[in-house]
Amino acid sequence: MWIDLHIHTTFSDGTLTPDEVIATAKKSGLCAIAFTDHDSVDALDNYTDSLGLEIIPGTELSAREEDKSVHVLGYFIDRKNEDLNGFIRTLKKARVSRGERMVEKLNDFGIDITMDEVRENVTGEILGRPHIARVLLNKGVVNNLQEAFSIYIGNDKPCYVPKPNIGVSQVVKVIKKAGGIPVLAHPIYLGNDRLIFKFIDEGIEGLEVWYPAHGESDIERYLKIAREKNLIVTGGSDSHGNLGSYTRIGDFKVDYKVLVKMKLRS
Ligand code: AMP
Ligand code: ZN
Ligand code: FE
Ligand code: FE
């Protein structure tokens, strides 16, 4: 029995609709999935049939700490929760003004791109860098999506604009208020384990250990931290659909036992 607890849809920066995600997961033999769109819970209200799959309500909220982008997954959240939805509205708005600033920076760099073109690529209400990257690709400014990040809009690249400084502690509070379990996503991208311990002190209850970019030694280290700190262990593909180099649904599977343990703790 296999599951995937980290999936993006067209309601953030994925390329598959929730229905397409479900159909793909079903074909891949998964029995449970979580929708974890960036700063959104919209996918949860926008699928027609679960095809017998267990759908776990989730989200992946954006925080910023020490000039690093930090992602916090929230599982079993109440998607109707007012605080959560208010918080998400703020994040959505901030993403639009950030998008405008990135477009301006690209223009300053001599690249012909408009906010309207970016908007046309946004399939939900979440404007993310992948949408800008897709415009750059469609216009032939770059040869592939990766290049858009490595030259222009990747972290620390000249046209990058960071998101607001919203701390992990605030994001954790919002998720808990909505009845969810806050889980630190892909800890490998933090670059050091010191921050993991800081976030545990701030209320993180789980660690995303099973993740495509984690090597064997990373997994061992994270499992040890999880054991010592009594954290929930989760995992998923972080699938963004069928574009670029992202891991596809079904190419990375997690044991159903992980979900059983999560439920025992929720
Ligand atoms: P944003 O939330 O707007 O900062 O965009 C973050 C998203 O951009 C991530 O979830 C990935 O989907 C994508 N992304 C970030 N860095 C890269 C990269 N170097 N290559 C490809 N995609 C990336
Ligand atoms: Zn993404
Ligand atoms: Fe993430
Ligand atoms: Fe993700």
C-alpha cells in the first residue's frame, strides 16, 4: 500500500488539475494522496471524484527565516478555518506584488515580459516563480525551465525577489489553529540542521524525511532527529505535474504505515 503526501496542482504551480492528479495517482497504484499546494487549499474544493483514493487535506505554507525560504506543510487542516484563510489571502496578495517586482527586474535586465503574460499562465490564484519561468520558456528567453532559475529568478539570482519575512513560528500557529499538523518540508534545502532544532522549539511536529532529494545519509540523520524529538515522519514526491525535472506522481512512493502513524498523532 503506497501513498504520496506532497503534491502540487494547478491551484498553485503544478500543471495537473486535482482530477488529473487523482487519475494519475490511481493509475500508479497509490491508495492515498495529500494535496499540498503552496499557500492554497483550493484543490480540496475542486475535484469531482476521489476514485476511491483517500484524500488528505494539506497545504504548504511559505515562511522566511535567516534569508532562507522555508516551507511548512500542514496536514489534516480544516480548510474552512477563518484564520488559515485570512493568512492565505495575505500570502496570495504578497505573491502578486512580488511577481510585479520580479517582472520589473526582468524588464530592467532587458527582457520583454509583462505581468499580463504571467497572469495568463497562473492557473489558480497563486502566482509563483514557475509561472514566470514558463513565460520565459514560451518566449524563448531561456531554453528550459531550469535555466530561468539558474540565470534570472533562482534564489540570489539578479531578478529574484524574496517573499515577506513571515516566521516559521507564525505559520506553525496558523496551521495548529486550523487543527493541522505542522511538518517541516524538505529539510535538505535549509542547508544546515541547526534550523531544524530551532523550528522544533517553535512548534514543528513533523519532519518530511522521505523526499526525492534526500540521500541515504540525510534520511538516517533526519530519522534520528525525529526519534530523539518525537516527531512525526512524513514524505512525498513534491510532484508539480509533467513539466521540467520535477519528480512525477508514482515515481516516488511512501509506505501507507506513515499515514497510519500520522493519524495516531493527529
Ligand atoms: P515561489 O514559491 O514563487 O518562490 O516558487 C517556488 C517554486 O519554484 C518551488 O516550489 C519550485 O516549484 C520552483 N523552483 C524553485 N527553485 C527552482 C529551481 N532551481 N528549478 C526549478 N524549479 C524551482
Ligand atoms: Zn512549487
Ligand atoms: Fe516546498
Ligand atoms: Fe512542494
